[in-house]
Amino acid sequence: MTDFLCSEAGLAGLQVASGGEADLHGVCLPEPVDLDGGGSGCEPTALVQANPIGVNVQTEGFDLGRIQDGVVYRDNTRTLDATELPVPGAVGGLEE
């Protein structure tokens, strides 16, 4: 799916059911320059916002990178609900 808006759903903006597949893509379009000196910003073309859950993934082993390519998750109570949560990367700078 490309260039979409999922907002104010009853539960989840998007759901990948058990055994399901999804590929989400968006880009960042420049906003017009603000004449009051605020500069320019970015208007996403793929937006998941104002949902209790941004995306629910029920497929084990699903690559979460497939739902992140240019997709903006904004103002959801919880961004991700999944059967498997990603393992965070190592934090640098810790002494052994």
C-alpha cells in the first residue's frame, strides 16, 4: 500500500492477520514555506494516526521493516501490537 491515511479506527489503524502479508510505503513531500519564517516541513504521504493501536501484527516472524518505509505513526495510543516484539539494538558507550 502506498500513499494512505489510516486514522480514528475503533481499534487498530492497520492489521496484519495471522499468516498475512503487508508492504507499506510512503514519501515525505515538502510543505510550502511558511511566510512567517517557520521554514518548510515535511508532509507524509503514508500516515497512521489517532488510533488506539497504530498497527497490529499477528504473523510470527513478520519483518517490521515492511511497515516502516516512509510510514509516519503519529498520535496513536500504542504504535505497535505484535506477537513478537523487535529486539532492541545494542547501546554503545557502556564499559565492560
